[in-house]
Amino acid sequence: MEEDPDEELKESSELYEHFRFVADPGQKFLRVDKFLVNRIESTSRNRIQNAAAADNILVNDTPVKPSYKVRPGDVITIVMSYPPRETELVPEDIPVDPVHEDDHIIVVNKPAGMVVHPGHGNYTGTLVNALAWRFRDMPLFKSGELRPGLVHRIDKNTSGLIVVAKSELAMNRLAKQFFDRKTRREYIAIAWGNPEPAEGRIEGHIGRHLKDRMRMDVFPDGKAGKPAITHYRVIEKLGYISMLECRLETGRTHQIRVHLSHIGHPLFNDERYGGDRILRGTTFTKYRQFVINGFKTLPRHALHAKSLGFIHPATGKELYFEAPLPRDMEDLLEKWRKYTGARDELGQ
């Protein structure tokens, strides 16, 4: 089933909401937690206080406690998770592959094909449904939220690492790290062609495509979209495709997919960004069949969230995790290695 575009195109930074208020000139002194509860729909004072405990409430760019008294002209900003939604989250006994778990967080190696959170057309079978079952006795997962613990996401057909918080405080502290771009995220991508230079930086605002709402687009002049930066490095050249390591400096929707497409090197078999057809190579029938077989070997876009680094929200310790390439990407690479080796032997 095709994913709903509004769910598919949620940005990583929108998994927690950034509010900004300017106190009126006639504002009476009022605790900042009460001030925010009165202005943010579908939230609670406890949620506001948890945000403050994670230093996620700032007044005039300085973190404050819930007891701070708002004054006229104050600029109040807050980063917090999504408020509760009307849709019920159904816990489901679905296996997950944790690479790390403690009292505060879980880091999961998500398989390709699994949606991260419930949304239109995907209310069951998601990672969050699975975690709601696994943590069904924990307060955060009984709160009625549709996306408990989420601070970032990866696309349905992208495999790899995602961290989920197990408490409100951990969620707020992790959310702040993602918002401030203090996390470390590297991906392995298989793309058409061989980018030149072999190591570089792609910069260009990313926003929704002006004609196709199912896609994102790059706006180099910065007049639309949000700033986005991707660093890439060619790891292996395999004739008409290459394996890249991509590091995210920002976390926009489809960022690697749309940035690589923008520079003329779409991901192999990325249907949405033009990588599901033969973009490099010969016109020989055997080669065409080889590529078609490659699409069958990897029936999704070739992207894997290989590594994830962040500061533990409770201990303050630096953590770093890696997940090996999944079998479908390994198989595809092996096919291309054999193909390019045979071409070299024939002198083609």
C-alpha cells in the first residue's frame, strides 16, 4: 500500500515541535510552565516541566526552570515531543532487533519494509506498535501518544539504526540533541554512477516538490525549503554504480535520496527519485537483464542507516553503534563485483 504523503514526508526535526512565543507588553508575571500550558494545545503541565528539566525551555535564549516568571517582551521557545493524538496506539507482539537497551533508551536495527510510526494507511505493524507491546507497562508507552519515545525516523524502505527513548525526560534530552545537530549519523548508499569528486559536500535547501507532493526537491537558491547538508565519500566503484558513505549534518525528509538525485546520482532502485531504471551502462540485452535482476535482488532503494552516535540522556556518556549491511544490499554488491570483474577480464 502506498504510504500517505503527509506521513512519508514528516521531517525528522518535526518529530518534536518547536514553539516560539513573545510575551505581550501587558503580560503579568506568570510562571513559564503555566504560560506555555495556556498557549500549547493538547499538552499538560507535567509535559512542560519535563521539557524544562531537559533544558528545552528557553527565555531570551537562556534555559529556565518551570518556576521562571514570564515578563513583558520575553521570547519563550520550547522543543518538545508531539502531544497526544486521538488515534489509539495498538500494542502488537512484533519482534524487534535491539542492538542496545537500558532503563532509558533502546537502539533498534530496523528492517527495510517496516514503517517507524503509525499513520494514514499504516496503523499497525510499525516499529512503534512493536515497542508499545514491549514496553506496555512503562508510563510513556501508556500515555496515549501515537509516537511515544520517537525523536527521529528513517524511511519505511531504509534499513538500519534508530534510537527510541523509554521515558519523557530521555525523550526530551535526545530530541534536543537532534534539534541542535549534535548526533552522528552515517549511511551506506548504493548509487548510480561515480560522483566526482569522490568525496564532497552537498548543500541545498530541501522542501516539498512544487508539482509532486509525494517527493521532496532541492532549492539551491534557498528561497524555499529548509537548509540541508550531506557529506559523502565513495567507498567502492563498481562500474556503473558506486557504494557511498553518507554523513548527515541535517536531518531533512529523504535528504540523502534527494541530494544524490540532485547531483545526478540517484540511489539504485529508488522509485521516487528516478533510480529504478537503467541510468548508466550499455544498451546490450544481457546488461539490461542483469540490472533488472539487480532490482529483484534489492526491491527497494539502496540505503542503510549504518551508524548512530549520541550522548546518553541519563549518564552523559558518548555512545556509538553500528549495524551491518543487510543481506539484500550485500547480495546486490556481490553481483556487481562479479559483473565488473568479468567486464575487466574481457577488456570491456
